[in-house]
Amino acid sequence: MHADHASAGHAPQGLPQVAFLILFPGFFFYHTALGLGYIGAFLGGYFTPAALVLLLPLLFAYAGQLRRSGGPGPGELAFFGFILYMGAIWVVQVAAGANESITRSHLLFLLDAVVVYIVFRLLDVRAVSLQRKALVSLLLMSTIVFTYAQDGMFYLSALGLARDPESVATYQGFSRSYLFVYLVVSVRLQSISARLPLYLLAGATLYINGARSEFVAMLGSVPLIELYRARQRARLLGLLCAIALAVKLALVYGTQYLPENRTLELLDLSQSTSATLRHQLNVQALETIANHPLQGSYASYEPGSYAHNILSAWVDLGLFGFLALVALLLWPLQRLLVQCFVHRNMGQDVELPLCLCCTTVLLLLGSHHYHDMLIAATLGSYELYNSRYRAGSNRSSQFSASAA
């Protein structure tokens, strides 16, 4: 059956595709128009209002999918259990008078996380129509970055054209949208001759965008995708190591030929004021954890001054919440790695959940707060893979039984 059609245990793709395109390329294009002064901030920051509009139809589509598949799987129950746990903590802390700015951002994250989870739980990246639209969106986003970059950096607020400059997304918002679309496209390109130009384009775009975390995440996806697809993995691994060494030497000795921006600080983080600040925030989080090891200390920091790693979950959610989040991510990570590189399972569309999971864990270890939509996307994509895997196993069992 064509990937755009519904099948047993597989949702119709019209709504998930539209939702994905609205949330990610749509965010990028909205803030581009905002930054260039074509529109005012009539949708605020865009993502949450868009998620709110999509929530109800997505819930109906998700309920229909659950009916077709026989109910929620363990991963779905675990994800929504974690969301309910976070919601319960939010209610208690609001009642206790926690910082209003922080509690508001946490409430909006819960909404965004549920919507993103459902989108990736339903989204079939094999759909040709989705791939075409996502690829066109990616090319348009790269064109915008290269066209409006100044002095080696894409930063629309600096152009001074916006009607509401305080509402224009930062480089993190633009890079987040770009990374999501890049991953959806890259995992479905079958030919290395098609993937290589995409890697070069995405790397150059994220470099100019100045988002170091997403730049590193994109580079990290390349060996994952290529090792998964390689027939002779030992040879490819050697080649990738040689390429990595060549890139490192080129960056060290060829930086004078590159546009200078904050991405180059990756070569020497000791010179990065951002890295220094994040280290200080990490020390602050460790002190909070040492003083409140079990329950944490919700919103005990100034708005925005949280640890930029997974320890932020321990601070806000306590030891139980932290361990629950670690388990939510490590279970799919170990299973996906085993399926890909031990069992060499090549038939269940495992690349997207694998790339999302590895990217999420990498960024949570080094730079992202636990309020990261990559977590919801990872768990939704993994549950879609898992449901297909279970369906395939059931069909195999039924075939074996009928043959016997």
C-alpha cells in the first residue's frame, strides 16, 4: 500500500503532514516574515498558538489510531504518565506561589510536548508527498539563511526591519525548526549521491545560523545514517574517522577562510562566554541537587538561568522525575542501537527514531534543558516504530501458525 494511505495500524497522513509543516517550516517562515517586517507578531511566538489550534484535531486522529492498533503501547503510557507527573508538580508549585514566568513556560511546554508527540507518533516519513514538501521547505530555509546573513551570521533582529523586534525568534528557534526538517528528509534519501549534498547544505546552513548545538547534532547524524546503511561497516567506520580528522584539521588550519561567527567557538570553548555561563549554571544546579537531592527545588533559579543539560530535570522534578526521564530515553536508545547495529534490522524505518534519540541524548548531556521538544518527537517516533515492529512480529507469528 502507498505510504500516503491508511492501513491497519497506520494513520491517514493528511493531518500529521500538515501539522508537521505548520509547526516546523511554518515557524521558520513566520519568524522570517516577522524579522523582515512583512508582518507584525499577530501570532505571538507562533509555536504554541499553532499547537493549540492543532491540538483537538490531532487528539481525534490519535484516538482513531489507538482504536485501530488495539490501544496504547507501554511507551505511550510511560510518556503520558511522565506528562501527568510534570503536570501534577506544576499544579502543586503554582499553588505554592512559584515564579509565574517559569510556571507559565512550563505549562506551555506541556501543551507543545503533547502536540509534538502525537505528530511524530502519526507521521509516516515514507510518504512521498511529505518528503517533497519537506525538501522544498529545507531548500527555502537554507536560501533564506544565506540571503539574509550578515558578517557570517544569520540574525534577522539585527537587520532592524521588524515591527516587533522583541518577538523575532533567536537563532535557537530557527535552528530547531531546520534540524527537525533536515532529519525527516535525510533519513529517507536512498542514495549517497543525494545525501552528501544535503549534509553539506545543512552543515553550511546551521554554521551560518550560529546554533552550535544543532550544528553538532546535525554532524552527529551523518555517521549514524551512513553506518546504518553501510554494507561494510568496518570500512565505512575507518573512512568516517579519516573524514572527521580531515575536518578537524581543516577547521584548525582553515578557519581564516570561514565566515567568523559563534560556531567557531566550538574549537575553543574556553573563549566562549556562553560556555562559561553554562558552566556556572551547571555548578548552581549541582549545589541545588546537593541541598535537595530527593525532591529538588522547583523554579529555584531566575527565569532562563537553568542548567543547560538533563540536570535541570532533577532540579525541577526531583530524583524520581530525573530517573523517569533517563529511563524514558535510555530504553528506546539501547533497543534502537541493538536493532540497528547488532540485529541489523533494516526493514522497520528505524532511522528517524534512532537519529532523534541519539540527538536528544547528546543535546541533553551538553546543552539543552529538559523542556526540549526533541524528547517528545523522539518518544513519538519510537512508539510509531515500535507499533510497526509489533505488527510485523504478529503477522510473522500468524503466518508461521497457519503454515504449521
